[in-house]
Amino acid sequence: PKMYFRNKMEEKPIDPSRNRYPHCIVWTPLPLISWFIPFIGHMGIATSAGIIRDFAGPYFVSEDNMAFGTPTMYWTLNPQKVSGASWDTAVLEASQEYNKRMHNLFCDNCHSHVAMALNLMKYDNSNSWNMFKLGFLMVWNGKFVGVKGFLRTWLPFIIICSVVAIIVILSVSLSHQG
């Protein structure tokens, strides 16, 4: 039988149709919260095979089933910038740790889980990853998963702003008539 060897540095392709995002941080909107503040959402990190792990709630890290739906944004990282634990080892260790933790929306959340994985792998020679840095960099570096990803992220906010604008315009118009 023939033996096939795969180059470890060979990058697997991103495949949104199969929900595969190798070496990526992924993001999806949170119902209600993201509708009013679209840059706040739910984050996960994918293994080298593209399988998403996300701290989905108290004592639970999901695998391949994000808590709030499929990703609408992703940020591809470079596995060659890992200088600590291997990518997959760091994702696994962070997930095992977060399987023992209570979820706290403000202090210890899905962003913290991703930050721990990046700190364990010393991504980009850093062990100072945190939820604020990740939130900012996701907005700055993330790419939408097509038009559908953009609309799932921004359409509720746009609708709410439009309704508020219409109400304000109508109320100002009516107050000037009376």
C-alpha cells in the first residue's frame, strides 16, 4: 500500500460550508447584546483541523457547535508564530481548563478562553492576550463570512437605528406642527 505524508506546515483551507476555520479565531453575534452594540459578540478558537472550540457556558466548552450559531467573522492566525505549546495542545489545554470554570459575562468568558489558548502557545511571542485585546483585534483583523455574515452581524443594529431615527424624525415633525 502507498503511504501518504502531509507536510505539517501545509495550511488546510477555510471552508465555511463545513464550518471549518483552521488556525482561526471565530466570532458570532450575541442575540440582543450585539443588536445594540455590534462589535460585542461570542468568540471561539479553531484547531489546526478547523474544529471550533468555544467556552459556551458554565463548565462547558463546546466542540464544533458554537453556542450562538455559526461564525459570521473569522481572523486567520499564522501557526508559525507559535513559540510555546503547539497550537492544538494549547487549544486543548485551555478548553480543559475552561471546562472547570464558571462563566462570567464580564470577567471570565469566551474571549478569556481564547486568550488562554494564545497565551499557552505564546502566540506572536506574547503571553499578555486578554479579552479586550482580542475584541479589538477581531474587529480590526476579522473578515466576514460572506454577505450573510455581514448581514447577521449588522442588520439588526441597522434596523434598530432606522426605527429610532424614524421615531425621532416623526416626533420632531409632529411637535413642530402642534
